[in-house]
Amino acid sequence: MKKPVHNPREVAEIVAVQALSFIAGEPERLGLFLAESGIGPETLRTAAKDPQFLAHVLDFIMRDDATVKAFAAASQLHPTNIAAAHQALNDPHWERDVP
């Protein structure tokens, strides 16, 4: 059994990886994301190890209410938890617990 994660930044990174998987699940959304991020599909896995890239993933999700709602439904997370993860990755001083 995995040890639970309590570090808000680590949890936010997990949410961002889930968001990346969600983005990758729809070719049109993935194409838009790749075009905006300037990376190719072959470097996606490597980029996912970078916390700044993960912050960009959540930036992409948070930009559109419909995308937030779709990701929330797919990940079974409340939209406010996604917003908290977004803030945790974009603000290194954020200390509130995230999902």
C-alpha cells in the first residue's frame, strides 16, 4: 500500500499529472495543448517531471470552465480542489491543503 501524500505541493503535482493524462485522452485537446506549450508528443513524458510544466498543465485546464468541469468529473475532484492545486503549483508559498 502506498503511503498517503500530505505535502500540498506534491498533491498538486499529482493532480497536474492527472490533468495531463486527461488532456492526452482527447486528440484535439492534446493538439491544442502541445501547440501552446511548444513541445512535441515525444517529449511530453520528460516534461511532466518539471513542476513548472505541471503548473502550465493546470493553467491550461483552468482557463476554460468547461474544461475544468470535464476534468473534475473525469478525476472525481471538486473544481475548488483543482483550483487549489493550480495555486499551489503557481505560488511556492501556498500552504493550504489541496485534494
